[in-house]
Amino acid sequence: MARNIEFNEEVAIQKAMEVFWEKGYYATSMRDLTDAMKINSSSLYNTIGDKHQLFLKCIDHYIAVKKKI
């Protein structure tokens, strides 16, 4: 049986975006991301995907936030 998502994806993506912003894409590890997002790696891979997919979601999130301003 599949488990429910136990974290707020929008908040987690915001945290990941901050890590990418601070360290840059290539210097950011999956461990950096999961630590900042306060989730385990399996949750990340199951809900969002890999590092590249997460980065793209961060860009989308950034654009959405800027449009609200």
C-alpha cells in the first residue's frame, strides 16, 4: 500500500530553492537538499524525482512567486 505524502511540497521546494540559490546547482548534493527539505531521499525521488526535476520545480516555484508580487 502506498504511503501518503507527509510533507508540504511547496515548503520543501522553497527550501530546496534556497539551497540551490546559495550553493549553485552543481555544488548542491542530494544530501544538502534532503537535509534542508527535512525529508528522506526516497520521499524526494517518489514525489518529485531527481535533482534536475527538483531544480526545474524550483524555477517554476520562483516564477510563480514573482508573478504574485
